[in-house]
Amino acid sequence: MRPSLSPVPALPRRRKSRVLAVAAGIVAAGIVLTGCSSAAPSADPSADADYGELSVQLSWIKNVEFAGEYFADSKGYFTDAGFSSVNLIAGPGATESLVASGQALVGLSDPISVAPAIVNEGAPLKIIGTTYQKNPFSILSLKDKANIVTPQDMVGKRIGVQSGNETLFSALLDVNGIDPDSVTVVPVEYDPSPLITGDVDGFLAYVTNESVIVESQGYDVTNLLYADNGLEFATESFVVSQDSIDNNREALKAYLYASILGWKDAIADPQGSADLAVDTYGKDLGLDPAKELKQAEAANGLIVTDETDANGLFTISDDLIASNLEVVKASGTTIAADDLFDMSLLDEVYEEHPELLE
């Protein structure tokens, strides 16, 4: 799977694993796609600004996972907001290091990867928003085989876990009171073939990636979502340096503004999102158009929630922050909310541009 985050001690992202790779999945059981109308861009928030080149470190390859960034780039939202050029850097990459060193203004990662960088390495980083309100991690199984519906169904089963994602899987077992010795962990890569061949009963996946791949091959699948089973945390979070917050605040706000416009377009147009990934940004990757479309549709259920309907895209509520901190702690790192999150920039963007909530 494409990992999802940057490799973190034990928690890579699929790409990283981008905390998994995959990632980011298909409409998993229980995920409801929520529509969001695209609002016409308002007046340029930084009409006279010149922030220079915008460099964004993506968490994975240039598939549809970053459709909002593609729309913001292709429709000129980034340049209208004050950036002279845009460099979307394909992952996986050492996101936290690249952002901390100033090689990227923004990086896409997640709290589980960012927190250890702050606590253990002293990296001056903060999360200022998140694309996915619900993380896309899942234990994927075949419906006519293991059919893992509940965490307890993993007992006695062989679960494929990628290197770097062991800590995340251990946290799932721990929060659900499952003895690690009752489950056999099988080392795998991000290709879900071992699930299809029967070498494993379950596979740590992205509901928006590996799950889509397996289902597209004609298999009925079951997804045991982490977010619905004790591990509620955000992913595809915007990571920036404290130096940028202190000295380049308006550029960060311009980035958030343009990205909100881009993601409103992406959510409203899954087909357009898939087309941008397949035909333009990921053209050299040979992406499957049907898979990219399914992934775009599934991602809407992770991005749009009742809270984002009320408070705006990318926002992270106090309750979700608390849940993130609990998961971070379960993964081995203890950190205070103010040391990991700074939601003040996004608050300012919505205060200055209330039309973004329409």
C-alpha cells in the first residue's frame, strides 16, 4: 500500500509508509459518501503578495489522494493566492525532516508520525489542519474467507502487516484488549496479493487504496476500520515549521485558503479528481482510471463529516484532537495538544473568508 506517512518509529504511513501506503480507499462498509458543493473562489486573499515558490511534500505517489492540491494548482488558486510557482513533491519522503529544514513549506503526514519527531528529535513542527478527518486504515479481509468484522475476529488469524506499521497494529490490538500472542503477524509489503492467495487472513490496508484494488479484481471485501474501533485519528495532516508560523504566517494562510478551494472542487467532482490524477499529475504512473475514481469517491467519506460541514474543511475539533493524542500515546509518544497542533491559522482563514463555509 502506499504507506501513508513518513516512516516513523513503527508507524510508517503507507507510504512511509504513508502511514501505510496505501493511501490514502474504497467505500468501506459503513462509510457514507457526503457531497459538498463547490463554492466559487472569492476575491484573492493575497492579491498583492508574492510568496515565491510553494513546495509541498506529498505523502505518497501522485495518485488521486491529492486531488485537492491538483485542483488548486491547475485552477490557479495557489498562484492567485500569491505563490509564483507550485512544486508538488511526490512521496514517500522524509516529510518531517524536509519541513523542519525549510525544504518544503508544507508536508502531508499525520499526528502519529509528527509527534515522535517533535518529542524525540526536537523538530520544531506543528500540524495546522488535516484533510482526512477519519483515517483510512483498515484490516482488510475477504468476505467469503476470514470476513474480519470485529477486532475479536482477528484472534487466531494471520494478519499481514508492513514494516513500520507494527506499532499501529499493536495499538489496535491493545485498545481492543486483544492478546498480541493470539494473533499471528505476517510481514508483507504493500501489495495485497497475499490476501488473495490465502497467505494471510487479514491485511493492514487503506480503505481507499488496497481495499479498492482487491475489490476491483472481483472480490467481496470486509474492512475493519481503525477509526471505528478505538483508533480515531486524522491523516493527510498539514505539517509546517514553527519558523514558518512565526515568520511566514500569511503564506501559510494563503496555502490553506487555496487548498480549501481546491478540495471543495475535488469533493464535488470525483471524476474530475480522477482525471487530473490519471491524465496530468500522475500521468507517468499508469494509474487505473476506474480505481482512481473509486478512491476519490471513498475519500469523500473520510474528508467530509458533520464537523467539517459546520466548521469547514481541514478543521480539527477539540474532541478529535483529544482522540489523536490518545492514539499518539498508545503508539508510544506523550505530547500536549499545544505542542502538536496550532489551529489558529485556519481559524483566521475562516474568520477572514466566511464564504469558504458556504
